[in-house]
Amino acid sequence: MSFDRTIKIAPSILSADFANFGAEIQAIEAQGADWVHIDVMDGHFVPNLTFGPPAVKAFRPHVKTVMDVHLMIAPVDPYIQAYADAGADVLTAHIEAGPHSHRTLQAIRAAGMKAGIALNPGTPAEAVEHLLDLTDLICVMTVNPGFGGQKFIDMTSKIRRLRQMIGDRPVHIEIDGGVDPNTAPLVAAAGADVLVAGSAVFKGGSVDQPGVYGDNIRAVRAAANSAL
Ligand SMILES: O=C(CO)[C@H](O)[C@H](O)COP(=O)(O)O
């Protein structure tokens, strides 16, 4: 996985047809998705339950791009190897999930994955300042995590601050929650390069009408690029 700061669209399969993940992943990739975003929720760190390592392993053969796994679980450390074995390319843990994020990021890299750290809307940019040399991606939540389809919370000043703190390090800033053609320009202008979008990509489409996914992905990408 090489680093660049061009806009990347990462559809969240939280908004896909849960009875048809393989075909949904193939459809979004064929329609221009750059990464595939997988939301792992434990019903404890967030009030919703989704996938575990066996499901992520089952998605792996369908993902030809980047499998971006976002852990909304606590604790994280006991499960890092399981997600490496499942084939995650990027594994992101929340800074709020435990007291030892420094150790967690080291363990994710040691297991052969890119290491991400996510911040809830209430967590300031400075919380990850000591982690910048250990992280490949900072995920800025623009909703309170747990569900798709929520209203965007403006975190543009946090994104700007993070980009300033990151300097010339090869660190992605990913935005997760409420990203659509209206909000994408705000976050792109502030310095984000990976845009997670669930509802905005999957709305109106299906594996039988995959062109809608393509239209939706192009609309988010064009809106983001128009701000650069
Ligand atoms: O992490 C998430 C929720 O915790 C989802 O990835 C996120 O909400 C994307 O969905 P949408 O684009 O519909 O807001």
C-alpha cells in the first residue's frame, strides 16, 4: 500500500445489503471505490453489533483494493492478531478504547498492518500528538460512532489542526460519518484525503443497479476535489 494524499473514497459496507456482502464489495470496487471500509462494532464500546474476524476473513477474497477495518470495540489488543489473520490492510482502533494506544499501534504494525487511530467528536486533536510517528491514519469521526445515516458534525477545525501537527509525515486523515457531496468539500479543504461514505454511496443502488453506486462515488469525489 503506497502513500499519497489524493482523495480516496471508502464506502462503508454498513450501508450494504447484509445478505450479499461479496457481490456488494465487488460492485462498489467495479464502480470506482478506492478502499473498502468495514465497521466492526461490539455492542459495548458502541451501541451496535456488526462483524467479527470470521466475517472479515470471508470479505477478504472479494476486496481487491484496500481492506480498511475500523474497530469500534474495547478492548482492542486481544483481537489484533485475529484481524491480521483475517487479512486487514489497515486496522484502526479508537483512542477512547483503552489507556495504552501507544502499545496498540505498535502491536498493529508488528502484526503487519497499517495502524490507524480514531477520535470521537469530543476528543481533541492533541490527544494523538504523541502517536504521530506510530500511526499511518487518523480517523476523525464526524458522527458519534455506532450507526450509519447520522447527521454530519463539523470537525473541520480539528482536521486542520491535525494536518498541521502531522506536517510532512505520511499519515492519512480519514473522515467517517455523514460524508456526502455537501460535506466532502469541507473536509477535503481542511486536509482530509480518505472519505468514508456509507449512505451517500449505497443510496438508490443495488448489485442489480451498480451504476448508481458509480454515480454516487463520482459525486462525492468530484465535490471533494472541487475544494482542492
Ligand atoms: O463508522 C460508522 C458509524 O459508526 C460509519 O462508517 C459511518 O457512519 C458511515 O456511514 P454514513 O456515511 O451513512 O454516515
